[in-house]
Amino acid sequence: MARKTDTFDYRKKAEELDRVVAGLQEPDIQIDEATALHAKGLRLISELEDYLDGAEVAVRKHLVDNA
């Protein structure tokens, strides 16, 4: 996950995940490459989910604070 001093670029991470998925769909992909892409995809999914969870908490807090 991105460090607090870094800015998280959701679009960039989502595009990277799209590239991973496209790579996994290649018919001639080697098992070693597929395994590495799979691991990278799982990491990206985790980072994106963490970001979305944090965004949801922030929105809910904002709604409560401004109700």
C-alpha cells in the first residue's frame, strides 16, 4: 500500500491492474510470468480495495459531520 507521504493514484493503479489482466489473458503466457502477474494483480486489488474502504470511511464521516 502507498505510504502516507505518497499520493495514491487510483486511476494509475486501476490501469495497471487492467494491464495485468490483459497479460494473463495472453494465450502464450508462460507459467512463471502468469504466476508473477497473478501475485501483482492480487497486490493491486488489495491496494485498490484499501483505498476505496478509506474513501468510504471519509465520505461517511463527512456526511455525519455535516448532517
